[in-house]
Amino acid sequence: MSDRENEVLIDQQANAIRIALQRIVLLRETGPKSAAWQRARIKTMWRLQQQLTADTKQHQVNDYDE
């Protein structure tokens, strides 16, 4: 896989995570109101945010190494 293809793949993955994060944030208004469901939603939101941050940092490290 070329560097350009790899970069496009990373960008697509980051975009998919951002979209998932936006959806989970919006579910606060439209989803179930139980406390357990809201806790699960918050855990998912933090996990997605951490994954996005980790992927961004890894991408920056790879750019620096080149």
C-alpha cells in the first residue's frame, strides 16, 4: 500500500469515528432516558474520543518519521 493510500485510509477511519461520535452525542436528545443507557452512551463517547485522539497522534508520529 502506498503512503497516499495509507493516508486516505487513515483519514477515512478518522472521519468514520467523528461521525459515530456525533451520532452518539445526538442520542442524548433522542435515545432512551434511563441512567444505565446514558452511562453506556457516555462510555462509548469517551472511547471514541480516545480512539480518535490516539489515531491522530499516531498519524502525526508517522508524518514526523518520514
